[in-house]
Amino acid sequence: MANYTAVEVEKIKDRILSALEGVIDPELGVDIINLGLVYAIEFDDTGRTEIQMTLTTMGCPLADILTDQIHDVLKEVPEVTDIDVKLVWYPAWSVDKMSRYARIALGIR
């Protein structure tokens, strides 16, 4: 067990968040962070990382593609040893969760 300090855990979570900005929704061309799809990032001393995220619609066919991309980008964060992507449906996603950048990129006011 690595016994990271709280400050180290926050820095690792920041790097996880930055890595997740490289996961692009192929339909919208915007990353999952700016789309507001990632609800929580959990990281523990063993390197186990849980990403709680949602999709823009419940029947979205991109779940597997996005999950694969998440696994790929998190391989770049050396402290991450195990990745679990959990899809959650509450609270429901809406355009209100998108960043200003995503709204501009998609032409939404």
C-alpha cells in the first residue's frame, strides 16, 4: 500500500481529471469532462480508481467506446492500478452540466 497523503491524492485525482479530458465523445467531438458526464472520481491507496459517470441519453451506444477510452488514458497515470467505470443515471444529465467551452463548441446558448 502506498499511503498517499491527502495532498498527494488530490494531485493524483487532478492528473486523472486531466487525463479524462482526452476522452472525446465521438458523436459530439467534446471531451467527457467538459460535457459534464463525469460525476465523481474516487482513488484509494492501492491505486484503485472508480469513475462514476453518466451518458447523454440512457440508450447511448457509446458506453463501451467511452469506457475503453477511459481505460486507455488512465494507463498514463502511473498511480492508477485498477479502473472501474460505473455508469450512473442519477442525477440525470442535462445541458446544464456542460462547461461554457462545451456549449460554445456545440453552439448551445
